[in-house]
Amino acid sequence: MKRMTFMLLMAQVCLLPAKVPLSQAVRDAWTLSGALDSQKLQERAAAVARETALRQKYFSAVFGAGYRYSTDQVEVTAGTFPFPLGPGVPAGTVILSAPSHAFDLKLSLQQPLYSGGALSRAARIEAARELSERELTRLKRIELAGIVKASYFNYLLYSRKRDSLNSLLASLDIHLKKLANLFAEDLVSRSDLLETEAKADEARLGLEDIEQLIASETVRFRSLCGHDPGDIDLQAGTRPGSYAAAWESFLAGHPLLRSLDEKARMLRDQKKAIAGAYRPQVGAFAELHYGRPGQNFFKDRWTFYAAGGVNVSLPVFNWNKRGRDLELADIALRQLEDRRADFLRESERALSQLFLQRDSLERKRSLLDRLEANAREDVRLKEGLYEESQIAHSDLLAAMTSQERYRADRGGLDAQLQLLAAGIDALVGACEEGQ
């Protein structure tokens, strides 16, 4: 089924080359993900377990059948009676004898009346488990959305570096043609041509590395969602707010925190259920029998009869099993609290680092704008100085390389900011929103 869905998505990509929103790519990744599908099944299993626990409080009907053979039977003789039965009945005569074979068909209705709260707690435990699994499903969606976005923004970053290298190569090719004409007129030396060719070859080597990274990221992105990253239409993203707002959103709605809270509630209910299991357990039953010989075993025939009553049980001694069960629940609860504290601490550190990186990149953006403008002017001036033989050719090549490096850094900065924004959304638990 997954393979068929993947093939359909690939066919859609081939037939419809129109731009695909990144949000659609995320939704398609959700469709293709086996891990997400497995988590959905886990959520469904928890829902079924909750329904099962809830129905334990209702009556149940059980059909049973039995056969019994006995080598000894109940007998009533004439001598059993304290008075004579009549002249025709001599002493020692067998009056009645129960059969050796007994058959019984039974339909039983059983209804719990009181369980010390154990059944109600069991239903609440499974309800908390279902909510916990639902939050883990949300977490899987958020994590997968973050992976898809990170892959796309990495592709975008590499593509912009490739564009910058292509721009540098175009500039070097134009410069090389100019040098070739000047060399033909003996106005420049052969070493200037060799320097330019070497710089162009270095740029081509870098371009090969970038192309390999782009190809690898393209394969990864396509395997995640079935789309080519070149076909993605990137809508304008929203800039993450302040650190304080992001942290507040994290505390209020992160699915893993909610899942851990539900698991803690489940363990607290489990402790109460353990205590309730050691209170009196009361249940009623009603039974309809069709048996031979039935209740009156002196009449060897099939008969209907009914029975009913109340059962009461109370645990008295079991080597302190209740205490051990409660201790195990306490240990699990403390482990859960430690895990939650560690997750909060690590998330706070990671979120702080992401916001520090974002602020640093935003400060670098204005600096790179100035550096790129200055480098462009520097290249223009050094071209004139070189033509007047006032500077060495290597100085001009260095200026051209610096200009393209600043242009590449400036072009990749926006992709890095978008990648950071996707990372912040994934950490806060907001990648799923708006998809």
C-alpha cells in the first residue's frame, strides 16, 4: 500500500510539473511514512484497550457446557426411613439412585457491583494511555515535518552556493577572454592567464562538490515526500517571535510534555487501582441451566432450572504483593518525572542556542550587505588599476573571489535563517500547525 502511494505521488510529480507548496510536501511525507503509520496503529490499539476497560463494568454473558461421570452414586434404601414403607417393600430395597452420568448446559450473566474503584480506574488508565499515544502521533508528525523542511532548506542553501560559484565562473570566463586578447597583443604576461585558469578550475572543483551535495539532498527529499525539491514553491515564512514567547508555547503545547503528563496521570490512577483491588469485590450472577439430571438428580431427565446470587471476595494475605506493586508504580512515576525534567532542561538549552544563532545571522546579514557592496566597488576599481598596470593580477583575482564569497554568504544567509526557523518550530512543537 505504501509502495502504491509512493508510485502515485511520483506519477503526479512527472505528470504535473507545476510548483508544489512545501506544506503539501509535508502532508505527502506523512502519507508515505511507515513510522507515522505505525504510531497511528499504536494510537488505535490504545483506543481499543480503553473501550475494553470501560466495558468491564458492564454485565457479561458466558455459555458453558459440562459432563461429569462418578463411580459412586447417592442411594436411598428402604432401611433409611425410620418407619416401614409397606408390606410390599422389604428392608434393604433401593428406592432411589442418582445417575453416574451428569450433563449441564449453562448460560450465565455476571455483573460487577463493587470493585473498590479498580474497574473505574482501569478505564481511566486506558483513557490516559490513549491521550498519550495521540500526543506521540502529533510528535511524529512534527518531527517528520521538521525533517522535510530541513532537507528542503539544505537543498536551497546548496543551490544558492552553486549559483554563486556559477556566477564566479561566468566572471572568470569573461575576464579570461579579455586577458587572452591582451596577451595576443603582448600587453599581459602568460602567468596572468594561468592564474585565471587555475582560479576557474578551483571554482569548478568546488562546484562538483556542491553538485554532489545537491544530488544527495534531492534523493533524500524525494524519498521523504515523493517530490523533487526543485518543484517546491516556497511561501513566505513567518519569523519566529521572541525566545520568551517560544518557550511559553513549548510549555503550553509540546506533545511530548503532554504525553508525559498523561503517563504520569496514568501511573497515579494505577496506584489507586492497586489499592482498590484489595477492597471487597462484589458481583452478582444469574444462570439458566439445562441439564440432566438437573438439581433433582433422582429424576434422570433433562430439565431447565435457574440459579442466582452474589459473590463476595476479599484478599487476606498474599505476601505483601500490594506493597510491592505500589513501590513499582512509585519508581515508574519518579523515572517519568526525571525524564520530564531532563527533557525540559535539554529543550531550554537547545532553544536558547537556536535563538542565539538566529540573532547572530540577522546581525551578519546587514554586515554582509555592506561587505558585498564594498567588494563590488573594489573589483571595479582594481580592474581599472590592473589595466593601468598599477597592481598585480593576483590582487584583482583576490578581489573578484572576495566579491563572490560575500555574495554566496549573503545568498545562503536567508536559507540558513529559514532552516533555523524550521528548527525552532520543530523544537517548540509548532511544525504541524498550518500544514
